[in-house]
Amino acid sequence: MPRTLFINVTIACLDSESGYGLREHGALLVEAGKIAWLGAMQDQPAVGDAEVIDCAGRLLTPGLIDCHSHLVYAGDRADEFEMRLEGASYAEIAQRGGGIISTVTATRAASEAELFAQALPRLNSLLAEGVTTVEIKSGYGLDSDNEIKMLRVARQLGSEFQVRVQKTFLGAHALPPEFAGRSDDYIERVCAEMLPRAHAEGLVDAVDVFIESIAFSLAQGTKVFDCAQALGLPIKAHVEQLSDLGGAVMAASRGALSVDHIEYLAAADVASLAQHETVAVLLPGAFYVLRETQLPPLAALREHQVPMALASDANPGSSPVTSLLLVMNMACTLFRLTPAEALRGVTINAARALGLATEIGSIEVGKQADIVLWNVVKPSLLSYQIGINPCAAVMQAGNWRSRTGLSA
Ligand code: DI6
Ligand code: FE
């Protein structure tokens, strides 16, 4: 395992309660896959045979973390994109049997190899911009075999590429057509068979539910969480995306890692997120694609110091987005996050949303050496530019994943 000393580097440590935690003229030692030392350049330790990288003042950050994606699926929904441009809404398309269910049909018909091949360019797009951890949800299988198939593909992506994949079971994403009119029976199936089987195969790091008028009720979501927590699994939820059903408060009160979307969350309910240390995951890609106008309760989130994460929500319907840098820009422009909040959203707060903040998400001694060197000298440039990829080099767990930009 290489020992590497970075010198003459500007480090956004993300190790404080706000801001970048910026350290200029710094140095950083990576050893045994971890961050072994960091400090001012003039204090750098004697490092023997370590490789020394002169960063010429460039910016180093933690590896980016995409804490909410539906990266594994088959087909596309470009036709629905056109329908929405002609005036149909996302909910109307779903009610007509399109939407999530059309991706379920395509995903059920695909083999593991086909799903893997189709997910690959999307994963590569994330990796090219310095993503070192990605969460991938099931939810387009909606029966045991097909949910397990999706999660196996997610696992395979993580074992064949230098990226950490967190697998989330989202069996309660939509009602499959064979259960039409019997949603309670489907939830029973999720709890009694689908989740336990996927968990028994070691495929579940967390359990998600979609609580919404076009998906499942608050009571049904609660039932799935009962089952997840009985298995000792962390929970998170898609809530308040299109309407306010009280899902975020319910999830937070059960200690959910995160509540995601939350455009329709009432400001008065934000205190319960703070109380239970639940992360607010904002998904500006879906907000943009659906031309949503209802903003998440940002002032209340800030007032209560709820950690805000940002993610791609990469999916074929509401967010065909595989660029976290673009998501950072959208969060600033659409939600008026500061560039510092945006970077926190894809590093330390995304790590919190996955329950991994003791291991990754910031540059601190003892944490895993997931780091990105960028061809920029200050962090606001990451949120500000659109369409340029300034990623110069990426290290995952102390090993180089790409280093072509090191000498640039
Ligand atoms: N909300 C989302 O953003 C994705 N799932 C969900 O519950 C969208 C899934 C899709 O439209 O395919
Ligand atoms: Fe989603």
C-alpha cells in the first residue's frame, strides 16, 4: 500500500461544524489507507520512502459521496420527459401506469449482466467527478427475485470498481401491478419475505420507503420501518416530495438517518429533524427536472442546524442526473445554498446521511484516505462552474484510482 505525502496543498477539511475547514499551504500524509498526519507544510514529518506530490496550491477535498441514487435500472423514460413538456405531470404519468412502473417492467426483463452494463456509464460519470462512495437503491424490482437482482448488481459495481457502494432496500417504492388494489398485502410481502430475504443475502445496508400519495401511506411506511428496525437495519425515507403526509416527522422520530426530498415539509416540523439528528437530503436534480416551485424549508433547516446533504437522486424519471458537481451548482442556484453548504452536502453531511461519518466525509487524521485533488485553487469554483470537470486525481482508501491530472 503506497505512502503518499501531499505538499503545497489547500485542504478543505470539512472537519468543523460549518464552512470548509480550509487549510492553506498544507501537507497531508496518507499511510495504510488512512489519513496519518496533516498540518502546515513547514511542519511536515520526515517521510522516508513516501511518494511526494507537490500540488502547486491546488485544492484537495474528501472524496465526494452520493448518498441517494437509483443508479441500477434498465431502459429510459425519455418519452415521459416529452410528455411532461407537453403538460402532463409526474403524478399523472404515474397514475396512468407509466412512471416508476414502466422502469419496473424494463428492469424485471433485464438480466444482471444487462443491468450492470446499463449502470456502468452512469457510475463512470459519477466516478469521473471524484465520487468515492455511492448509495444505490433497489425499488424497480418490486418482488424478491428482482429486488435481490438489483442489489446484487449494486454490490458487483462496488466490487469491480474502486468505489464504496452502500446498498439500500427500497421494496416499498411503488405498488407492483400484480398487487393493484392490495397495497396492504404488498407491504405485508415486503416485510414477511422480500426484506428478510435480501437481508439474509447480506444485501441491505439500510431500508428506504416512498411515503407519498402515488406510493405508500404513513401507516404503511411505519410498518416497513418496524420490520427494518426489528432486523437491526438503519432507516431513511423519500418524504414530502409532492405533498405533506407527515413522513419526515415519523421517520425522524424513529431515528432515521435521513429524510430525502422534503420540499413540502412544514417549517414547524423541522425541529424534530434536529432533535433526532436526522439529515435533510436535498435533491435539486429532481426539483429541476420536475420544474418544482415549492422550496424545501431552508430557513428552518439552517435555524435548527439540521445537517443538509445533497445527492443526485440519479433515476430515469425525476432525475436523470449523474453529476454531483452539477447538483452542487443547482443547490446554490435553485435553493441558494452557499458553496460551502454545497460542498458539505456532498462530503461530511452525505456521510452522516449514510451513517458513515466516523469513517469518511472529512479530512481528519484516522479517517479513510478517500481524497480528490482538483484543478482549482478555491472551493467555491466547484459549485460555480458548469460543465467543466476539474477533477485531477482520486485516491480511494489510500490507493490511487486515477492520477492522470497530477502533473497538470
Ligand atoms: N422519488 C424519486 O425521486 C425517485 N423515486 C422516488 O420515490 C423517482 C423514481 C422514478 O421516477 O423512477
Ligand atoms: Fe429517489
